[in-house]
Amino acid sequence: MLVPDFPFPYDDLLASPAGLGSVPADRHGTEVAVVGAGMSGLVTAYELMKLGLRPVIYEAQEIGGRLRSQQFPGVEGAIADLGGMRFPASSKAFQHYLDLLDVETAPFPNPLAPGTPSTVIELGGRKHYAETADDLPDLFAEVSRAWNAALDEGAENEAMTAAIRRRDLAAIKEIWNRSVPRLDEQSFYSFVAASEAFSALPFAHREIFGQVGFGTGGWDTDFPNSILEILRVVHTAADDQHRRILGGAQSVPLRLWRQPVYGVPYHADGTSLESLHGGATRPGVRRIRRGEDGRFQVLDRWGTERSFESVVVTCQSWLLSAGIDTDEDLFSHDLWMAMERSHYMQASKTFVLVDRPFWRDVDADGRHVMSTTLTDRMTRGTYLLDGGTGADDPDAADAPAMICLSYTWNDDALKWLVMPPEERVRLMLHSLQKIYPDVDIASHVLGEPITVSWEAEKNFMGAFRGNLPGHYRYQRRLFTHFVQDDLPAEHRGIFLAGDDISWTPGWVEGAVTTGLNAVWGVVNHLGGSSASDNPGPGDRFEELQPVRLPE
């Protein structure tokens, strides 16, 4: 995910034996507060620990953040991923940590993905069964061709993806710096509707595109968002070649929490974040302010205040005004404006456990009795999750499996918000029964469902940020905050990180890379530097910085 706004090669940074830099020896053991124990917070803390600093992690709920997994009781391996659940092959910085932690993955059963046995698209009551894209009616191919043509016509997609593949940073910047001022104020929908390819087709093609979309499925809930958000996904192949984490996505930050380090400054061999914290993080944060001595004062929910030279905030940025009493003088008015203007998207998921992957059964026509499903009904996206290593694992044929009955966004997610779990499941099964009238799905369901609506989670208030047209300037302010040499002294030393600070909201890669940005910022703030042969993101900022639009 070599993001065109700031195409810094984080995978090269992490792969270098020179490491992420160093701080002066008299700074070893310096405590740095890290607010939030999601993937961004854990990456930040882990890398600071390797540099000989002493991270102090604060967490209001549980380690993992929106990499949250929940196991169905009594069934090993039946783990519902309520937040991030599919990770693209292009997510190379995240892959570094998967390799470090020996995490196993398997293909995610997206619609029409190579590892997905079959897909059903049901629109307007008409059902289309497909094992490959070629099995679909020509109408769907027309929509796909129109989208590809719109991308090349309006966003130089072919040239951009080629530049990213060959890692031509100058070409990436040249193309993207032309696109940003032209497209910042354009929505996803207006980009599609105004394109020559779609404007020559009936409205029904746009409607189908919104409901079926590309990659993971329908994208019409994203139609109000800035087209720049969508182009970043397309250009970086973020919606392609997805993997799922065996053992649940939350296992990754949990493993990083327990990962020991060896041969690093200050810390004894075998030290981990877990051992540094005595087995548990500090409580959630109630207040952040700057003391009279210039140090940061962090007050936890139980009334203990500790002093730090630097703070990294990885929680959702809205919490700095809505959940944490944050000294307004820590940030400029422009940065507060950027945080407050962030637009967060709703998301809802509901999982049920079933006795076996009955969708492997075939009917008289040789078709699977149930498939990964996209529909215009309330469920929108339904995913079938075999146990073991997936659909090709013969040992999982008679073992319990899971169905994600519904995965919805924005307005579609709000329809489920007030419903209790049993009512959600009842309506979802009712919708699916219309698509699969000969399959008694309910007879296979075991136990209680697992469900989440992220907009109702008090420490999240949404699934992730989705910039609206005209929000580019705000996002640039948030992302570039880690480079602080030109900031007044009262605004230095506190750093923002997390996927909502990144250019790729909703993808864990953005959580990882902004965490690495914050590490560079802390090192620089404490008088350290990157290795001469492994420049960090701040060292190459002038070369690669996001284009600045006129204010």
C-alpha cells in the first residue's frame, strides 16, 4: 500500500538491519505515554521499547482496538472478527509484523475471489450464481468495464498502478499531485456519474455498480465520500487478494504485546511490553495537559497522574474532545478543526455459529446450496467462514463453522443499530430465506449470535474515518503532524497516530505506518535520529510530503 499522498516505503524501513534509529544514551529508559492499545499503539510501543525507551500504554477497554475478535464459547477456532477481518497482500508493513509473530493466514472468501467456492448476487429479486466472473450475465461485465474506463479517464489509474508496482516514487507523486486539486471536492458518486463511461449507460448500471461494486462488494454506502478515498484503495490494491488471520485478528496485537526483545538498549533480554507493564496496561485516560515544567501530565480514570516527556495518541481523534479532557493549547486551532471535521462511518456485523459448513453441499444442478452473497436486501453482504484453514480444508467439513450473516456500512448499518441481537438474526435469516428458499439455514445455527455496531461503541463512535469532499486539507494536517520542527514549542512532543490519521482509514496498514511516523517523531523530539543508511519518514518528508492545497 504505497499510498500516493506520501509514498514512503515503510516495508524497506522495517526490513533494514539498521533499525529505526537511536536516542542518546542518557535518554534510555525515558517513559513515553501511548494512549490506546490497538495495532497502532502496540506497534508504537514495541518499536519505542526496542530503541531503549520505556513506553507506558493506556487502554480504556481491551488490547486490540478495532482488531477485536470474539470466540464462540466452547468451539476452538470459531472466532468472529468484529473489526478488521481481511488484510490485502499489499499491506507490507503489517505483513512485517505477521512474519515477526509467525501468524498464520488463509484466503478470505470475498465475492468471486479465487479461494471462494461460489458467489450469489441477488438484486431486485433476481439471483445470479457464479463460481467465476465469467458465469455472470454480460450486464455485470459492462459495469466493470465502465468502472475501469472511468478510472483511467478521470484518475490515470493505469499509469498510477504501474508506477506503484515499479516503486517509482517520483512518478507516483507527479500523477497524484495532479489528481488531488482536481478531485478533492468531488464525491465518489459524482466521479462515477460524470464519467464518460457511465454517463453513456442507463442509470441501472450505476445502481448495480453501487450494490455490487468491486473487490469486497457493494460501495454505494461510500458514494458520499471523497473520490480520493476510493482512489487510494484502488491504486494500492487494498481491496484485492485479502487474507484472514487464523486465530482471529486480535491475536496479532496480543502477540505483539507478549513479543520479547533481545539485544536492545536498556531492557534485559526477554523483556516484552507485557512484562514492562506487569501484565496489564494502565487504565483509560481521563485528562492530558502540559505541566508548568513543560512535561505532559496524563491522568488515568482512577485518578493517578503521571508525567511524560512525550505522548503518542492512537485512539480515535474525536476522543480528544469528546472523551478525554485535553488541554486545547496542545494543538493549534487548525489541527483541532481537522480533528473535529473528521467524518466517521458506521458499520455493523452479525455472526452466528453453525454445526458444519453446509454450504459445501451441492444441489441437483451441482451448485453449492449457499454462497458468499451480495444483495440489495438489508443484509447486503453475507460471508461463509469455514473452520480450519478455509474452504479447502477437508478436516473442517464436519466441524462447526461461522456465517457473517450481515456486514453493512453507513445508512445500512444504522438500520440495525436499535435492534437487539435476536431481532437482527431473525430479520437476517428472513432475508436470506428469500434468496435460498430450499435451505433451512436456521436449523444449523448453534448458541447465541455475536454482533457489533461500531457507532454505539463509546470509545470508537464509528468504524473508521471516511473523508468527505473538500476534506483533503484537514487530512493533510492530521497526517503531517508527526513532523514538528516548525511548530511552536507548546505544540511539540505530542503525536497523533492510528488509521484515522493515515491516508488509508479502515485498513490496519494505516495504523501501522502512522505508528511508525510517531516513533520517528518521538526519537527526533528526544534528540535522536534515524540510521544514516535507513532514513525514516520524517527524513524524507520534504521529498515525499503530501501536496499542499491553497488555504
